[in-house]
Amino acid sequence: MRLGIDVGGTNTDAVLVSRGAVVAAAKRPTTADVSSGIVNATRAVLHEAGLDGSTVTRVIIGTTHFANAFVEQQDLLEVAVLRLAGRSAASVPPMSGWPKALRERVAGPCFQLPGGYEFDGRENCAFDEHAVRDAAGAIRAADVDAVAISCVFSPMRPDMEQRAAAILRQELPGVLLTTSASIGRIGFLERENATIINASLMGIARRIMQSIDGALLEAGVRAPCYVTQNDGTVATSAFAAEFPVLTFGSGPTNSMRGAAFLTGVQDAIVMDVGGTTTDIGALVHGFPRESSIAVEIGGVRTNFRMPDLLSIGLGGGTRIRLGNGTHELTVGPDSVGFRLIDEAYLFGGSTLTASDIAVKAGLAAFGDPARVPVSSPQVIAQILERFRQVFEEGLDRMKTTAADVPVILVGGGSMLVPRTLRGASRVVVPEHAAVANAVGAAVALVGGEADRIVSYEGVERKAALLELERVAFDSAVAAGADPGTLRVVDVDETFLSYLPGAHAQVRVKVVGDLATAGAGT
Amino acid sequence: MTSVVIPKARELTLPDLKDLARGCAFLGSGGGGDPHTAMMELEALIGPDSTVQLIDAGALGDRDLVVPCGWIGAPTVSAEKLPSGEEALLGLRRLETLLGRDADAVIPVEIGGSNGLAAVLLALRAGLPLVDCDGMGRAFPESQMVIFNIRGLRACPAVLTDDKGNCVVIEAVDNVGEERIARSASVALGGTCHLVEYPLSGRQVNETALCGTVTDALAIGRAIRLGREAHGDPFAALFAALKASQQFSRAGVLFDGKIVDIRRETKDGFSLGCAVIEAFGGAERLEVEFKNENLVARVGGEIRALVPDLITIVDRETAETIVTERLRYGQRVKVIGASAPAALCEPASLAVLGPQAFGLKTAYRGIAELNGWK
């Protein structure tokens, strides 16, 4: 029995999944300490299923808590930055382009040190152990606890970063360290930014992960605990405490993975209709399509592996303004959000929302439709037509081909979406769609990845790809995968333009089930 | 719609340079690389009170030494191995030693894309003025595709430099040889490096360079921003700026629609491909073929624009340029066409950088004629 928990901004959802089916689901308010919300939701779902905590064999948690902490600048550590780059990048100091307040909060001492590689793996500049030791001394003197280490082309050759990390651990016992190769891919500044963000969150991440372990024990669950990452795969809770940044995009990823599980459809467009917005993403072979462009978090450019999402301003709480002589009918873009239950006409409020119209039109049954002051069937039809246009345009933008595709609806506002859409081969609303995030967490897999620039001159292409596969397999096994279930889900090969010769950036991604050894299922 | 007026001989501030970056991206015609890193470098280098001096070519003395510069190599590599900040100055100093005299000014070899900002960085570091002109009037994939080569000037001596301080002096017998040598040396130097080439006299700049292109880029970038800030429609402002520009005065929307197909392949170090854009609610389609930069636009098989005229795909709401590597299915775009500088459309120029130089079977026809623009 797997327990999936989604800690959202408003609700903490819990589901129990066994043998490919949802056994029970529960929803409780999220609490400021995170952990009591988890205790409450866990107890509720176990009660719902009539089961004891000992029947749970795996707990998998999805949370956007760390992303929120960064954006809201809560509990961030000051971070020292060690760059192993020789002279490269000296013209662009660490944290260039960050919002000023955030930079002032996070920036510790920065060091531009010898080191770094070229695109073909040659050394750009030799590593200098003494320079790293000197930097460690300066970091100790500045009394800074967290350090980010970046090195040019470290995604291809992480060894210099590892050497520097080993020296820092020796010199600064208890230091909180993040190396850039463990965080991101090619793209130096963006990867360094992500590394700094991660280091700044290591304090809060350790505290939260410990409190989650405590919460599960309190609810009577002793199973191993995992946390979902941006790409829909899991990490151990100890790993998540070290790499909080890798959970930043896990919310939408879990909802899409949950949608795939609940419907059995592996290739589709998923619309997660919330209170304020609808997030539209593409499922490819059961995983979210990833964004290929730089993602900004709290105003900082990064190159995380994030799902490619289109957020449109239409959800259950979106405000509707009726047309009259002077202005036209408008749908949004503002919303009453979580205040829906106070402000919508349905619940005795005085704001016209998308939910009011949907219920009045008979698309859903909640609240009191008699309170909604719109009765003209023409006006209602006109508003519903506007909803249709918005969803159809969003669908069209996220499709990758001109052919019709299946659409899966999840989230609390799915009644707003018409059951036939131009561009959709069919529209599916699965059972348990409201807790798709927690379901996605419960069914998460283990992944591994390799990302290198490869020269096919002198190396046969097939052999080069096999070597990358091996690296990806090893990283998945290290993350807890059962080697027998591993499979390659993506090979992305981009040849380098403006450069002679056959150099390509190749990314190989593998996934598999969680290994059973030691824990039982 | 009043156009953006930019005074002659002036000091460029950081906000000006941000507008310039936006304009350079537009003039990249789909290529030339993302100016983001160069903008970060500029921000680190230039204080709130410091400026870059921009002068007209007419202000140069005939015997002044003017140095064109830019970067060559793979954008993927330059996203990982960022400049030390010393490459350009090292190359300039080496060239000065070779020529036995100091430089008086610098110019971008290529105004389109990130190279439009490379010369600004060198001007700041060397304390030299930037001349309001360039050698390509847009972006091109190879360094011989430049007006200085077309006019018979020599690329060499040219100097390649890298982040480590390596310095390669090229004394090639001809300009195509210089491109070949520079391209292979760029691999040994780590896949991305700085190039100073085509050392020019002030007189040669006035006789050959594409003048006013820095001002044009700045005006284009500023118009897009102001149009967006003022009333949400940047296109009227963009076209006013293009119409008032010195080099790109014939311009218009070639197409408005959504990207419905993208095909790409990489061959011999070039990113080749094709984007198909479909009109809203209509069956009409425009197809753009690219080789790093956009080369040809066809509507229903009929040609509407050809290299060297500019074909730039922009977001249809913000007018922000979308470079070829960022094109994706579903994007709502406008395809903007603009006439290339007249000097690039002469027979001698077309032989070097016209449609046939890119392997297209068709002969060049001007964008105004193809679209019946009066």
C-alpha cells in the first residue's frame, strides 16, 4: 500500500494506492508547520480506508513548500559561492541579474578560482587545492554556513566540484554544500543560480524533512519516505533535504502523472483547473514534457528540469463581469481565488464567478444556484462559449502536433471545461480527479539522467549513447531504482551549430520502479 | 504615431543599451545568439553614471584605425563558458601591436544578435568610441558574409582570443580562408572565442560600412518597449521606427498566425530547418526556411522575402523577437519583413550572401517588390 501526500498552498491531500487503484482519499487544510497538516490528512485517509498505519509500505510526498519559501524569502541562508572557472565567466559575477533585495539577502563571499573544463572534456584550467583551502578559511571567517560550488562544464565532468567539496567538508565540518553538477545541466549562469538557490534552502529543507518524518511516525506510519521531483521521479527524503530545489516544479508534474495513472492514457494534454488559473501541460509517454527555455523563479533565471506549462487566467473563482451599454462582457483575468466560498453568489456572496455560471448552467451541483442573479439562457450560453474559446486556445498552444489529442481534466474547476473541445479527440474526467496531485505522488517512479556534450569523431555514435545510458542507469540505481525495471524514456540529441565536427549535446533519461529490497511493498 | 528620435553623437546609458539589445535581437533575423549574457556583462561593467560614446562615421578622420569585432563559435558552448572579459581587449592590443599603432574606434562586425553588444563591451573596456555602423546590417552565419569582404577589403590580420588568454593571429591569403581558419581554430580555443578582423581606416568605414545601424537597432528596441508600455501595441511603434531608420526603411507584416510545424536538423555545424505558420481561421500558410538565420519566407509556395532581406519572427503580443532555436509549435507570432541595407542587395553582395550563397535555387528579388509595397 502506497501513501501519496500532496502538500499544497491551501490543502494537504492524501491518497492510498494499491495494485493500481485508489483505495481511499482525504483532503485537509495545509498548516503553517506542514507536519500537522500531514498528520491530519494521513489519519483521515487511513480512517477512510479502515486501515492501520502499518499497512503503508511507502510514503511519497509532493510539496511546493520550498519553492514558496524561496519566492517569499523565508528562512534563506547566506550562501558563499565558489566558482571553479579559471578566467572564464569573470566578467559576469555570481548572482548577476538577481533582484536586488534577494541578492542582498543571500549573497555571501564569492570566489573565482582556478578550474573548469572545455566542451570536449579537456581541462580549461588546472584545479588548485590551496586556493580552495584559502577560500574555506575566508568562508569560516565570514561565518557563512552554506556554500554553492560551480565549475565550467561540470555536467560533463563533475570531479573538480567533488574535489572542492571534499576539501570544504574537511575544512568546514558541518558545512551545507551544493555542487552544480548535481543540480542542473549545461548553461553556466542558470545552473549556478539554481545551485545558489538550493544552498540557500538547505537549512529549512532539513528542518521540514525532519518534521515530516516525525509527523508520519505520529500518524503511525513507519514506511520509508520519498519526495517527488520536478520530473515526476522520486528522491529519498534525505536526498530532498540536500536538494530542495529539485522539488520546485513537482506540483504540476504530480497532477499530470496522476492524470496519466487515473486514466491509463500516456500521451495527452492535461488541464488542471484550479480556483485562479488553469495549468495546461503535455504528457509524453506518461511524463510531463519539459520546458526548453529558461525558467524564472522569484526573478532568478534558472535551467531546472521543469514541466512546460501554460497558465491561463480562468479557474473556478474567475470573476465575470456582464456586458451592458458601456462595456462588454469580460471573463477574468482577476479571481476571488480561495475566497470563493465567501464571495461567490452560490455561497451567499455578491461576486459573479465562473463557478456561479457553471452551476447555474447545470454543469455542477454545489452551493445555491437560486442566488445567482443571471437567468438569461443567452447570456449563460455566451459566457460558456467564452470559456470554450479560452480552453480551446490553451489546448491549441500546448499541442505538439496538428492532430487531435486526448484531453484529461483534473482539479476542482474541471466542470468549466466543455466535454467536447476543438482539437481534442476526447475529453476525459477521471474519478479522483480532485486529488490527482497526491495520486501522482503515490505512483512516482525513480529516474536517472545523463547530460553531456559528446564528440562522435573517433567514437562510434552507438557506443557513445550506450555509455550515457550506463551513466543514467547508475544514477537511477543510486537513487533507489530496481535495476530490472529501468528503461530509457528519452534521448535528446542536439548538434552544436556554428561549430565544425560532429559534436552534440545528448541527454538520456531513464526511469524504473522503486527497489523493494529491505522495505517490502 | 511619432517615431523615436535619437540624437547624433551621444552617450549611451544602461537603459539605452537594454533597448539596443532588444533591437539587435530583432535585426538578427532569427539568429545571432541571445544577447542575454552580453547584457549581464554590460550590467556588471557599466555603472549608473557611466556611458559609452557613440559617434557617426562622418566624425572619423580618414586615417583613423577602426576595429570591427565579434564572437564566433557555438551558442551552446558560449552558454556554459562565459567570457573572462579580457578576450576583446587582448585581441585589440595584439592587433595594435601588429599594425604598429593604436585603434581610434571600434564597430560591431555584425549588428544582429549578441554580437551587436560585443563592440559596446570592447568600447567600454578600451575607452574608445563606438562608431554608428556595422558590417552585416543583420546577422550572418559566416564571417566572409560582410560588406568589407564584398568591397574587397582584407580580413587579415585578424586575431582570435579566448578566456584563457590564448591568442591566434591569422594571416590568411584570402577572406574565405580567414573564415575557415578562424572556424577550426575556434574549436581548439574551446568552441567560442573573440575575433577582431578587417582592420579599417576611417575612410574605408565611410566608404563601405553600413552606417546608422547602431542607432537603428536602438530605435527599434526602444520603439518596441515604449509602444508596449504606452498602449500595449508595439507594432505601430516598431514600423514607425523601421520607416524612419537609415537602413531598414521598407518593412511590413508578412504574416500573422500560429506555428503549426517545426522541422530541424543540424548539418555541418548549421542548424537547418523550417517553420510553418498558419493564419488564424484560415487555411493560408507561411513557411520560413532557416539556416541559423531565416532565409526565405513563402506563402502558399510563393516567395515573400529572401535573404539578405530581414525575416524576423516575433511574439504577436509583445513584439519580442523569437530566435530560431526558441520557435515552438503553438506560438502566436507575426512574421516581420524588412528590407536589407541597399549595399547588400547589389549583385556583388548577393554573390556572397544572397539566396544562392545559401544553396537556394532562386534569384534574389527585393521584399518591397515581392509584396507590392509602394
